[in-house]
Amino acid sequence: MMGDLNPVSIFLVQSLAFSEDVTVVVIWFMLLKIRIVLLFGFAAFSLPNALNGSILEIIN
């Protein structure tokens, strides 16, 4: 019959859908990690400069 599906075909389609979901999750976490690194990297460079400027103003 044409309506019957092969169990192997069903498994392959489900595996493909699962692998696409995993890929989306991995990409999402990588983008999140990049944003966090950029945020903390920017804060790490800007905070010491801000502190140095305020300390110099207090000293002068």
C-alpha cells in the first residue's frame, strides 16, 4: 500500500528533525556566548578606564 510508511524512513525523518533542533540550539548558545564575551570584554576595558579617570580627578 502507498499509505504505509517504512519504520526506517520515519526514524530517519525524526533523526533529521532532531539534528536540526540541536543545530539551532547550539548556534543560539554560541551567539549568546559571543554576546556575553563582548559585553564583559567591553566592561573590562571601559571600567578600568572610567576608574582611572575618576581617580585622577580626585587626586587633582
